[in-house]
Amino acid sequence: MTKLGLSLRRMLGDKRGISSVEYALLLAVIGAGIAVAAGTLSNSIAEEMTKSAECIDGTNPDCAQG
């Protein structure tokens, strides 16, 4: 039990470990943001492609005829 407590004290006192955790959390937040943005962009592109296909097919009455 004494070795465990000593190891925990060393680990908590080590500043490199803390900054590593901060960088890992920052990376996780940035990664999550990228994932959400990619999903949103994907959905927007899919909607626009569907609208374009409907305009070409003539099934969308909102398309400008010209």
C-alpha cells in the first residue's frame, strides 16, 4: 500500500503528465469538432445533390426553368 501511495504522489507531482493529459483532452475536443463538422457538411452536400437531381429529372417544381 505504501508503494501505491508513493507512486500516486509522484504521478500527481509530475507536471509532464498533466500537460500530456491537457493535450490529449484538447486533441479529443478538436477531433470531435472535426467529426461533427464533417457530418454536417456531408448532410448538406447530400441535400444539394438531391435537389440538383430533382431539378434534372423535373420532379422539383421549385427549380427555375430557363
